[in-house]
Amino acid sequence: MNRSNAGANLPTLRSHNAALVLDLLRVAGERGISRLELAERTGLTPQAVSKITARLRAEGLATEAGHRASTGGKPRTVLRLVPDAGHAVGLHLDRDELTVVLVDLAGTVVASRRTPLDFGAPAGEVVAVAADEVAAVLGGPVGEDAEAESPRSHPFPEPGAGSGISTAPAAGGGDAGGTTAPVGGARTVLGMGVAVPGPLDHRGGVLHRVTGFPQWDGYPLQDALAARTGLPVVVDKDTNAAALGLALRADGPGDFAYLHLGTGLGAGLFLGGALHRGARTGAGEFGHQTVALDGPPCSCGGRGCIEALCLAAVADGDVAEAARVLGTGAANLVGLLDIDRVVLGGRTVGADPDAYVRGVRAVIEERARRDGTGAAVPLVTTAGAGRPVAEGAAQLVLAPLFGRVGGGGA
């Protein structure tokens, strides 16, 4: 992602250097990485790496993972990340259901819940349901990833009521760093990332006129959930959250677009090594590009939007047409941004991933042949990849810890 891999031996950049080291520990996984390798990959001096790793070990974020043979001298000590040293909540509020996950520092889901949701209900009711489900996940056993499906759970008590969940003040400006909430003496929760349909203001955590739900316009969701849960909260669009999570799991660099087809249609853009939100978090309103000037009306108030055409085909059971329409928009995006790959996701795509890949790929390949641009860009889906939006929402909190631009503070 968009950050330098080179460290700086300056006191003012101590946290930056620690983030570089911590991220390399995260990527190394259980296998671990030696101090010498950390120095080589960050450009830091061995002395600086030793100080940073000592501090990370003292804070419980890193530990020894054995020894590795060296080319000369004694074996090298290998260090690894301690995944359960911290956790983050990821909350996905969709138009008709809610998904919440608890992930550790390695991004592994340790608990999750899913329940029906009426996003058109009064905001206070939606926030209450969300807070109840978050409380239920935080109260679950460590290491349990058994997805519960129940609208009933244990609500957050008022602060000071002795719940075992210590409240932490919410950080403003879309940054969940700096405060933690120890839960039940077993987990430390760094914050909560919330993914919702756009448009919205990421920095302030305020929703705008969500397509089909104009009553949310101006609602301070970040502040409302922070007050209800006591956790630092970051709010972003569902597509942005998913794109961030995918970028953190990517094997290599490259620009891509994540196209999410579920109850709506939107895009998350990862460009130039960073999540691209735009100046007003307006980037990625992919579903409301007009592809038919005199087309059917859309719930956004326009006509001929690709979302309206695509969802109409889905409603008619015409998967081939839905894929063709989605492919038209995807080909437009490839031509406009010259991205390296396209990722398809969302419940609708997940219901028949092969059909959507075939249909979208056919349009992209035809456009590439027509334009003479060479081979078409790769196309993949998130099918079988768990809960990419909810898990990506948790990364809104964790990514800044590892120095990854595009998380809560970006």
C-alpha cells in the first residue's frame, strides 16, 4: 500500500518505524522474521531494529518464534506478531442485514454474527440493534468463529455498570487510534470499523443521502455508535472497506477496482497504492453512472443508472443480462483508470460467481480487442473469501497500526 518501505532513523519517526516493523511481522505470519531481515527490508540500522523489537515485545505485540540457521555464526532469533494482543470489530450495515466480526491483529476472524436488519427503520433502532450485536460478539469465547444468526443479544450497559467491557472515548476525525477497550480481561479491542452504503463523509462519520434511504442524510453514525458502545469508531463506505481488506491480503502491488453487487451496486478503488476515496468520500459511486439516457428510473432520482439496469435484470432472474450490464460498467472503469485487475463481490455475485465472471469477462475482453490494448485485465471474485466487507471494516482500525495508508486516518 501507499507507504515507504524504507525506515528513517529519526526520533520523530519512531512510530512510523515501529509500524514498518510491525507490518513485516504481520506479513511473515507464524514463520516469523529475524531482526537482520527486518533491518534489510526497512533500511533501518540493526540497532534501531533491536530497540523497536524490544519495545514491541515489552508491549506484548511481538514474541520469539524460535531460531533459524544462518550462513555463519550462531542461529538467528526469529520474531513473530502476537495476533491476540489486540482486536478490532468490523460492522457491516447492509440494507437488509447486519454482519459483525471480531478479528485479531493478523486479520483472523475469531467471532462473528449475522442478523436481519431493516435499514429503513428509525436510526436509533438501527444503532441499538448494531450495538447489541457488537456486544454479543465481544462477549463470545476467544477463538470462536461460530457465526450466530439471531436478532437478540446482550445490549451494552451504561458506562460504569460493571459489564467487563471498559469504555473508551471515541476518536474524532475518522481515526480510531490511541485508545483501547479491554474486554472481559481477555481481549483488548482497539476500535470498531463500520461499513455502510454510501454516499457519506468518511472523516466526520456522517451519512448523506443513502440511495433509497434519504432519511439517513446528515446522521452522525460515528458519534452515535461510539456513544452507544464506548468504542472508537471509524465509518466508511462498504465498498471502500472491502477494497482495503483485499489490498492488505494482496500478494503484490497493483491498482484494482472492487465491484460490489448486492442490494445495491458500488465500487471501491485502490489506486496508486492507496484507497481512493476522493475529496468528499464520493469516489466509487459506480452504480450511478448513466448508461441509458432514457432508461428506467433509479432510486437515486436519475434515469438509466447501471445499478437500476443491473438490479432489474437480477429481479427478472436474467443473470446473463445482469452480468452483461455489470461488464459494461467494469469495461468503462478499466478504460477510464487503466487498472490492473477487477474484483467482483457481493451476495448477488456470490450466488452465481461463475456466471458473473463469464459475463463480465466477455465484455472486458471484447472491449480490449476493440481498443487494441492487448490482453484483458484479470478478473476474480471474492466468492469463498468469508465476509470481505465486515472484515475490511475491521481493517479500517487495524491498517493504521501497521502504517498502511487507507485505514481510519486516511
